Amino acid sequence: MTRGVRRIRPAIRLAATVAAAGALSFAAIPAAVAIEAGLPSAGDLLPPKPKPKKYGPTGTRPIGSLSDVGTRKDPNAKMLMEAKELVYDYDREIVTAVGRVDIYYDGRALQADKVVYSQKTNRVVASGAVKLTERNGNIVYAENLDITDNFRDGLIRSLRIETPNETHLAAAQAKRENGQLSVFDRAVYTACQICRENPEKPPLWQIKAKRIIWREDEKMVYYESATFEFMGQPIAWVPFFSSPDPTVKRKSGLLAPSVSHAGDVGYLIETPYFWALSPTSDLTLTPVTSTKQGVMLKGEYRQQLMDGAFNIRAAGIHQLNTDEFYDKVPPLYKRNDPTQLRRRQPQDVGLTVGPGSEEDRWVFSTKGDFDINERWKWGWDINAVSDKWVRSDYNLWGSPTDATSTIYLSGQGNRSWFEARAYQFYGMTRYDRQDRLPWVAPVIDYNYTVDEPVAGGEFSFNLNATNLYRDEFDTAQYRTRLQPRAADGSLMRRPDNALVGAEGTYNRISLDAQWRRRFIDPIGQVWTPFAFVRGDLIYTDPSGDPRMGPFLDARQDALFRGMAGAGLEYRYPFIAHTSFGDHQIEPIAQIILRPNETDVGRLPNEDAQSLLFDDTVLFSWDKFSGYDRIEGGSRVNVGGQYTWTTGTGATFAVLAGQSYQIMGRNSFEAIDATRTAIDTGLDKDKSDYVGGVSFAPNAHLGFDGHFRFDEDGFKFRSAEIAARAQFERWQANVIYGRYDQQPLQGYDYIREGVLAGGRVYVKKDIYVEGGARYNFDDKEFDRTQIGFGLDDIQQCLSLAFSYIRQVDTTTETVRTSQIDHRFLLKVDFRTLGGVSLSTRNRSGPSDSEGFGSTGPMSSSSTRF
């Protein structure tokens, strides 16, 4: 019996099929992001942290494929369908919705002129201006859609996808087979915006592929005959490449190779292989083949644990042509002696930790950080190198100036902090001698502030313990400058002027306690009494080298050093409100009473060698930067500050003052082994005048300055000035520094320099920039940089280019005026990743002041 055609209400089965149709459009997304999927990110230290396992029926099953994501639906979801007409054909078991069909189900929406569902074949066919909007915001446009309701097979013609992050994918057709294979024919992908006025205009860049194949069972995406186009013009073609699909965060396989060049090693080709050992560990092995030195093997292992993570890096090579590195150290022969030209053996003059001409060279580093609980953690950062040049010669990881190793334990309380560390320093500049660098283990710091007031005030204490050992004493020869000519006309160098590191063992345990309380009287005066006490247990065991005699008592010693003091600080702020702003004038006076500093010159000074007297330390109780020196004697610090604030938000502030030694011995005129405090402006009964000023007329401009003037005659002694400007299209900054002679510290001439830089946006996304640093002492620009960039053009492309010229005086022993020329180019395609190119050329004039230099030296390196 023929039942004919009958109009009925929509069926839930049709809605479920529409949900399955949405998964096919989601499957197209791998073409949009799969270019770099699975590759380890350069910014990620470690693999993902493992999650605790869940057992039993409450544990959720991990999503294993994109189709799994696309077809998940709410079993209680209800469907809403709108259409001009809905027809059911009982004979053929076909449901047809016609006329502006809108179907909403489980977060998805399907719009089409016509939707047909066959119960016999379990297929859904949508045609006529098909638009499918998914839960994740992806929108699929197509001429027609034909898939099975279980999503095992399907076909979409004239496919176009728009994602919420403004990426676009189009294909002539997309086909799905056996629930595991999706094929996109004649596909085009771009992350650039499509021109609304002219949609046919090609985007800034796009990828065209003859076919894109997504294998869910392999979790891989394959690209056949892919062409990269820029501004509509093809610039690169790849016959075939593949990448993991976006569900795969890490997958074993070859990574992108890189090519570089350096004068000492030749051309280098790196071919990394990434091996995902487990969900929480991986290994990257990289053979590096060089045309001059053979093969270097690099490796990195990364492991993520429940309470932390660690990694291990190592690289090593047996060099084939060590003669290329003889310029790292001075040769034994004399330059003008032809009889010694064959004596090519280099000499190590103590400036290296191993010459670069050794056959076996290597680098090792490991880093780890682990949480003990919410308050405590521990870790390490260990670095070792065969010689100080290996990192720069082979462009390896790590700082080019040092390879410091440390192990630590730290804890943080509500009002306390603890840290214990051990250090080993590996110097990699021209001035570093490894036997002069100390081993420091341990350094312990503890700080605690009492919760409840003590005598109505705040009470805190600090503990520091330091143990240090050095094989050879270190003097500040690098500070010395050439003196005027002697009687015979020759230039003379001054002798060693400071002992910056004593040979032998140095132990110190320091404990200090501080108390302060603030009172405000009825007329607004602020009175702050304070008190402090300090004790040090010190043991020294120097080497007894007679060369240390001019600087330090070279005898074994154990002693106790103490210091106690009390003081009062007074402030009286006056505030005035006027029509052009608020004004605050505040005179400040501070008196500190304490005994003299003891044992100056008898003990090493390791951690208090930095002292710059300016307004920021004017009212400090102890102006030394570390524990090895203690400020002694009674002192008065006076000054005042003025602050002006306008109704528009502009601010102007100035602080100025002076310090007076009123009783006892002035610690800053006492000469210790490092000559730290002398020539600082504090080594007189009346200190130099210091002042600081800041001015910010609006959010776009700012100015800060710190100045010191001589107490006798107001002569300019030092200045640090910084200014900034930032507007919509341009920004700039200037930093100027000038420091007077400090002959007793070894600085015989004025040190002066200025650093300036700026960036201007020519258009919204195009900028040019430049900067320079001028050294007045050397009368040259020791660093210059220029560049330009395209900053996220059309939100799909970024490009940056810069050229840097820099005088490098730290990484080569033979040359003292090495000049580095660097060209850097980086292009980043949104969602696809970036490409970078860098070149480095080193050159320098013949240097008669070098350590046996034989003439100009140059090398170059290029990295892709």
C-alpha cells in the first residue's frame, strides 16, 4: 500500500545527522594549523605536566581525534527547525525540508535552501547556499553537503571555512572515507583578512595545495604539491610534506634543518630529530656537520614530573682543523722575527680556560626546578664548557660572557623568606682568569618580620652566612688607564690599584636586627625613632702571598665584629592647595649615632664593592651595598623634597640633600682592599650635594635625573639622566651618564656616554627604528642599530629587520677593538610560524695593544 507524501514535524534523527555534518567541517581545520603542529616550541622548557590518573566510572575518557570532538553532543539537547515546507515521503523514507531551512541543534546551526534526509541510506544532503555554524565558532560555506549520519563517509563541494581567529580555508571539495580519512582537493589556506571590497583579490599570503590528506588513525596531515604565494605570486613550491594534526602536541620526527656559516668552522648544517619518549619526556638529537671541523653532536633531554621539571643539554666535537682557532690566544713567536714563523704553538697567558685550538671541545648544561610544597622549592642550574670560545664559535646556547652554576633551596612565608645557594663561576670575557674566580658555597639568607608590634614598632632581623674560596687573588688591572708619558716619553701603566678578590678562604656569619616606630604629633610632624644591632663572626685564611701585602693583612684570623646604633628621622610635610595644583614641601633630617667601623683593611670585601652616592641612598642607615663593610661613625643626613601635582595628572618632584660626619671615623675615607668608598663624595666630613628630579607632564612624556655636585665649589661630579616620550605614532628615549675621575679607584678620566633610540610608525603597521650609544671617553659610537618592520600587516604577517654594529671588548683575547656587524631578519606568518635569517661579521683593525696580535682578523657567521 502506497502511503504517499505527508507533511510532518521535524525528526530528532535529522538533527543528530546535522551534528555529525558539523564534524566534517571541523576536520578541515588541520590544514589551517598543522604546519607546525607537534614541533616543540622554542619557548617551552618542558613537555606538558602529567595529570593525576582517575580510576573507576567517574574517570573521563581523553579525546583521541578531531571527529571525536566534532560529534560529541548533549543527549538531552532539543532541536529547533524552521522551513517553509517539510515533506515526508513514506515510500522512499525521505524527509525533505525546503525554503530557507534553519536547523538549530546542540550548539550548531545549519542553513540551506534545501535539506534532504534518507532513512534507507542514512544520508543527509543539504544544497543551495549551505552555511554551517559550529559550536567552536567555525563557519562553513558550501554549495552542497552529502554525508552519512554516522560520519563515516561524506562529500562537501565548494567548501569555504572561516574560523573565529580569522583564518580561512577553501577547497573544491572535501571527502571523508571510512571515518578515518579526510581529503581536501585543490585547497587554499590563509590567515590574512579577505578584502571585503574585492573578495577575488588574493590575500597577502596563502598556501595552495593540490591535495591535503588528514589521517585520523595516524594523526598526521599530508600536503601534496603545495605552493606558497605572496601578494598573489608564487615564491616557493614543495612537492610533499607532512605534519602532525592539531590533536598531537608532540610527535617524533625530523625538525626543520638550519644552515649557518662561520669563518673558523665553515658551513654548518643542522638536522634535528625530535623523539617523544613519553607524554612527559622527550629527546632532541642534532648532528651538526661543518665543512672544516667535522661533526658535532648536540642533544637535549626534557622531563616533566608531578612536582617539577628538568632538562639536560650537551654538545661535543672532535675538531679536524684546530689551526683555524690559533687567533684565540697569542702565538709564541714574535711578529717581526722570521726565524720563528714556524713556531705556531699558541700560549695561554692566563686569560682563557682553555684555548679554542684544542681538538676536543664540549658544552654541558642542566636545569631543574621542583616544588617541595606550597612554600618551599629547590633546583639547580649547572653549566660547564671546555673553553670560553666554544659557545660563540658554534652558536650554542647560553650566555657568551659567563657560565655560572648554582644549586638553591628557597622558602617563602607570610612574613619571612629563606634562601640557600651555592655558586661556581666560569668567566668567559677577556678579563677572566678561572683560578681567580671564587667558589661560593653556601650563601644563606633569612629575613623575618615579627607579626606583633615590639614596643609599638616594627621589628625585623636578617641573617646572612657566606663561605667563599679562591685559588688565586684577583686585582683590578682592568680599571687602570694609561698615565702621562714618563721622562723617556713612554706611556706608563699604573700599578695594581685594588684587590677585588682575596686568595684563600673567607667565612662570615652576619646577624642584624632592626626596629622602628613612627609618631605623628598634633601639628603634623613625623618622628621616626629607630635602632639596629649587627654582629659578624668572620674567619679568614688567605694564602700569604706577599703581593697581597699592600692591600690586605695576609694572616689567618678569626674575629667578631659588632655594630649598634640608634637614630631619629624627622619629617614635616607642608601641603598647599592652589588653583594650579597641589604642593607638598617636606624638610627631612636624620641623625644616626654609632661607634666606628672596625677592622677596615684587615678583612676582604667581596659583596660591598659597589657604591654610588646619590639621592636614592642619602637617607639609608648603611650606604654600603653588602655585608662585608659596615658604615660607622655618627652621621647627620639632611635634605628636603618638593612635590607638585596638577589637576591634569602632571607631577614634578625634586629631592636634594647632604650628609655630614659629626663624630667618629668616617668609613668612606677608610681605604679597604677594594678601594670601594673613596672618591665617592662621602669621604669628607661634608659630603657632596646630591639631588634627584622627576617630571611627568602627561602620560606621554617623562624625565628622571640624579646628580652629584662637589661640596667645595659646586663642581659637577656625576649625573644620570633619562627621558622618554611615547605618542601614538612615535616613541623615543635618551639615557645619559657622566662620572667624574676617581683616581684612587683607578679611573683616571671622566667616564661619559649617551644612549638614544626611537621608533616611528610611518603607517599603522609599518615602522622604522634606530638607536646609538656614544662613548665620549673613546670618542666613538660603540653601538649603533637601525631597522624597520611590518607590525602585523593585515593581522597575518610580521616582519622585522635590523642591523647592529657593536664594539666587542669582552669575548676575544687577541683583539681589544673587535667590531661585530649583525644583520637580523625575521618573518612571522600568523598560525604558520616564522622564519629568521641572521649574519654576523667580525672585523677589527690591527691592534698593537693586543696580546700578541698578528694583524686584522675577520670572521662571519650566517644562520637560517
